[in-house]
Amino acid sequence: MVSGTRRKILLLCRRAPYAGYLARAGLDAALAAAVFEQDLTVLFMDEGIWQLLPDQHSAEIECKSIASTLDSMPLYDIESFYVDAESLRLRDVDAKTLTSKTILLGAAELPGFLDSFEQLWSF
Amino acid sequence: MKISLLVLASPYASQSADTAWHYAQAAAHAGHELYRVFFYHEAVYHGSRLSVPAQDEIDRVQRWAELAERSGAELVLCVASALKRGILDDTEANRYERGAHSIHPAFVIAGLGQLVDASVHSDRLLTFGG
Amino acid sequence: MFDREGFLRNLDDWSPQVAERIAAAEGIELGPAQWEVLELLRAYYKRFDASPAMRALVRYAGQELGADKGRSIYLLSLFPGSPAKLGCKIAGLPKPDNCL
């Protein structure tokens, strides 16, 4: 079904982890791309940065843990996550408090970074 | 160009879903090939055959069906999203013993592999409702 | 107790005895090697709140059980066809790759 071409895809995660299920939908799409051997990179931006916070205790709001899914992503060859530095700054979040291996992207780097991908999946 | 769409927003809850349709319509009209429209998350409601819009409202389910007919695009609903929202085809209705199917005949149910396939086989893939 | 595909309707109904039942229905004999993978799957589910796709299972097996067991061919020898799916069925976990 899926053969040959390997697309360079950017998954843009802009929603908070438990504000609806769009965050979950985005991560499931990432795992699917990985299973089908695509070159997928993840960027957290805007409200999406909250997905990277520790101690989510999502069971208390009857939700599956986004943090757990992020923890499993190295097993799908998604080893690290890009984070928009400005989104962190605006929300007064220190990058050091984030879980997972994160790579910060400054405002000046962002356009070139986005341009380097063939396709954007925006969640 | 070969174009596919990823639609995330539900038909009666967001403008994005309408924008997706208008974009698809314009792309087809301009001579591009519409390969696949992948409805994921809340957008699976576009595939309900039980939707009854008011007489003076646009039938947002039907117009996708008509666009697919004209353009040859495949309309796919993501299986996990569709199942939990009660959009089932015959196979799924039997598998889970739900007694009735609810999918509009112009749509098919498939997995996220079809989103990846659309990505691989299209020159452009656009997200609406993200 | 089981859906039409043989997966548990209610995951709380699982027990090692139930696992034996499901395995027998699938024609699989559960020896120590199979049990090791079943326990691995349950550990994966507990840690990541999800059933693994095949590639993640292979990686995880390599990490937790050693490189010689972190190979598709090894897992296929224990659970022929679709080790992740079959393993999850016997281990009383949700179907993996639900959306694939």
C-alpha cells in the first residue's frame, strides 16, 4: 500500500494535551507515519507546549496520558521533539522543566525550519 | 498537481470544514487531481448517512459526496475516530454487533495508513481544522 | 466474554488462566518464552497506556530482554503471523494499531 517515497513530514502540535482530543489525534498520526517508515518530525508550539510538562495525572480527568505516548515515541524512532522557544517564553515555561528530549527553536530559525519539510500535518 | 486533504473539524461546528470543501472544489476546478480527503477526529461526522440538515441549510455531507463523484477523490474516514463516534460501515457494525451501519455510501472507513498513503502519493497535503 | 475476533470485551476479566484459554483457541502453547513476551506486553501497556505496534514491540523487547530477543523473527517464532496483535489478544490488552 505505502511504498517507495519517504516523505519529510512535520507534525505541528499546537493544542493543549487535554483540551479535547486533537492532541491525542496528532500523536496517533505521528505513530502511524513512523510505522509506515516516513521521516516525521514533531514541533510543539503555542498551547501544544503544555503536552511536554511532567506529572500530568491524566487518569484524574479520565484521559489517557499524553506524556505516556510521548515517552513511547523513541520506540517509534522519534527520538526528540522541537519546541518553539517563543511559545515557552510567552507562557513563562522553563525549557528545563519539560519532559523528553527537546530542541529549542528560536523565532529566527522557525521559517527556515518549516520550509525544510515537504508536508505539514497541523493539529 | 495531486492534492490530498486532511480534515479535522466537524461539519456543523467549524468554518474550517467549509473552507476545506471550498478549497477542494477550487482545486478540482483548476484542474488539479484530488487524490484523497482523509477525515480524522471530529471530521468523521461528514460521513454520516443519518445527518438531516434543515431545508434552508447546506447539506455538508452530500456536497462532499457530489464533489467526490465529479473529481474522483476518495473520501476516507479514520476507523478509530469513526467507531467511537458511531459512524460504522456494515463490516464494523457486524464486527461490534451494533445492528445498523451509519456511513454514507460515498465514504469508506480505513486506518491512518491511508493518511500516510495520501501523504506519499500527493504533491501537496493540506490540513483543515487543526 | 470475547468479541468476534477473540479479544476480551472487558480487560478486567483477564487472568493467566484466561490467557491459556485464548492461547489454546489460537493454537498456541504458552511456554516460558511466550510468557516472557506476554509479561513484556503487559509491562508496556502499564508504562505507556497503549498496546505497541510491531516495531515498538521489537524495540522494547530488545531493550528489556536483550538484543537477541529484540528481533521480529524471534517474536514471530513465538506468536506467528502478527506477534503484536496475537500477543495482545492473549495478554488481555487492547488491539494494537487500532487506527492503522
